[in-house]
Amino acid sequence: MADKNQIEVIVNNLLSNAIKYGQENSVIGIEVLQKEKTVIEISNITHQAVENPENLKGRFLRDSFHKEGFGLGLWISEVLSEKNNAKLSLHTFDKRFFAKLEFDRL
């Protein structure tokens, strides 16, 4: 069980980041899987590789390339994920950025 409004905040933030920080005219990937766990994964191609993407979940942190915003979106998403028994993980491969929200069951 999860709070619908809080999950909406998380997904909206992840999509907003994918749009804001993605390369122009690139495709944003959205995948929802439901097997043993429910997984929502959003991916996009960024302008440059992001080192240590998990660090972006810290309060007031952003990577050095992006100067917009207050650096709270991923931190808020992390806190809300924990409150809803979900795990938010961030990783990169080349210039593709992945945000994965994983629930035991929804």
C-alpha cells in the first residue's frame, strides 16, 4: 500500500527532471513492470555523464552541470519513497540516466 498523492509527487518529479535535464529532442523512457515487485523506471539521455548519481538524492545537491532549482526534488522523492516502503535508485550508463522506483507490492 502506498499514498497515491505522494507517489504522484515522486513520479512527477522524476518526469520533470527527465524533461529538464534531458537532451533536446531525445526520447524519455518510461517503463512500469509488475511481477514480484512493482517497478517504475524513467530514463533519459543527458547532456553529459553524471558521476555518482545516488549523491543527487542528498539535500540541496545537484550535479555541477545543472544550476537550476534548489536541489530538493530528488531528496523529497527519496524521503517520500521511504515513507511508502519503496526504494528509489539512480544510476547511469554512458549518458543515459535511470531513476527506478521499486515497491514490494502496490
